[in-house]
Amino acid sequence: MRDVDLREAVPSDENDVASIAERVLLPADSSDRDNLRRFLWETPDMIRVAAVQDQRLVGAAFGTTSRAPASTDAGSVAFLVVHPDHQRRGVGGALLTEVERRFAARRVNVVSAGGGLPRFWWAGVDEEYRAALQFFRKSGYVESDETVNMTAPTGAGETESPLPAGVSIERLDAGTWPSFHAWLRDEWTDEFWAWADEVEPALHREPPSCFIALRDGRFLGFAAYDTNRHGWFGPMGTSPEARGTGIGAALLRRCAKDLRELGDQAFDIGSAGPRDFYRKTVGAEISRRFLLLRKTLD
């Protein structure tokens, strides 16, 4: 690497980072500039490193630290891009080494490529990014798992699902947030720390991009979209007592309908779990595969 300096990446680098991303990433991963800005520059405690040559930004890397109560030693290389003219010159390696050094300073000892909760841009490394997979593998990252996104037509939201007697679906708002937040904490102890932070940005969309199912003032389920990225669905949860009653399907379809009204023809279901449910409910099919790679720092 010749005459390339590393420094802190700062908000004034936003346009340069986004422009490099548009050069090296799939359009689906670089066109949502507004949410990318929020992710890179507004995520708390983000590690931000820029590579500069002749006062020109030629690459950048970002890392997030998990805030899970039981996983305080986990981090993720959440976003890393290098300008095409500077690839295969050691810039990416220098950026990655610096991010890992900063993780080590935070006493983080397990780092993943992509992923991270509650803020993330990818669930892992898309298998389409073959050069990135090779880069991380050569840097000591080992494949540990995989996950998939599914894509569904927003037109599925035009069909309404029947609801059990007394159940209504409403849009989450600021007034409901405190009681909803408490319900999340009580109903999903393991997921709460991630879901609460992931759903919170939905309150700031116009309109808020989260629906809740209620009966007699009690929460029975929720579904959100556009939490980290536009056109991505999730998270979603239904109380055990209400599963199998059609509430989850109704919430999913309400989100799809919203996205259709926003002009989208399709939407992604991030890290899709119950694949048969999504396939049967909205005609979703697997569209992206992400490999999860991890490295234990010395």
C-alpha cells in the first residue's frame, strides 16, 4: 500500500463513501442513500475508519459492537468498501486490520463479516460478492453459518387475512411506544434488546412503519418494515397464545400493502425464518444467500 493514510471517517465523508459504494456494490445495496447515511453516521458507538490518498478518500470501513447482554464481546465489520482503482493494493487489508485493532481495544474478541444487531446493512456476506468472501477468508474469517433473504410481491398485501374475533391491527405511534416497549421486554426476553432498538426507527418514518395487533388493549403481535433499509421486512413476532390464528399473516400483508402504496413492487424479508409461512402467505421466494463468517482475535 503506497502513500495511503488511515484516519477517522467523519460525516463530511458521507458523499465520498456513498459514491464508492455505488461503484462496487449491487444497486440494491447502494441506492438507499438515506438509510445508508443513518446506518453509517448515526449508529451509536460505530467504529469508522477512512483510507485517504492525496487527500482523497479511497476506502472506508465501519464496525459495530453488539449490545446483547450476553454477547458484549461480539463485533461485526458492518460495511467495507474500496474504490475500484485502489483494490488489490492492500487498502482493504489495512482498513480491516485497523477495525480489528479498535475492536480489540474494546475487548471484543469475536468479529463477524457483515451482520450485527440491532443495526445492520447485511446479515452476512452475500455469496454474489465473491471477491469479498475471498478477502475475508484470506484474512482469517471462517464460515460458521448461512441465512437467506426472501423476496415477495407487494401485491400480496391487496388480499386481507381474516382476524380472530375482537382483534384489530393498528399502526404503532409514539403514544403507544412505551407500553409496546414494555410488552416486547416481557414477551421476548432474549430478543428484546435487539428488537426494541431495531423497531424504534420505524416510529420516525412517515407514516410509522410498524403495525401492532391488539385485543382488549393487549398486544398480540407486531410486524415492522423499513427499520434498517427501505423495502426490507422485519422483525415480526406473534405471542405464543395467538400463533396459528392468522395474526402474523395479517400483519405481514399490512406491511406489504404499505410498501405497495409507497410505490414498491416487491420487498425483501431479511434473514427469513419460517420460509414456508412466507412462501404460502405472500408468495416469497429465496432471493439472496448470505454466508456468516467469524474470526477470533488474538
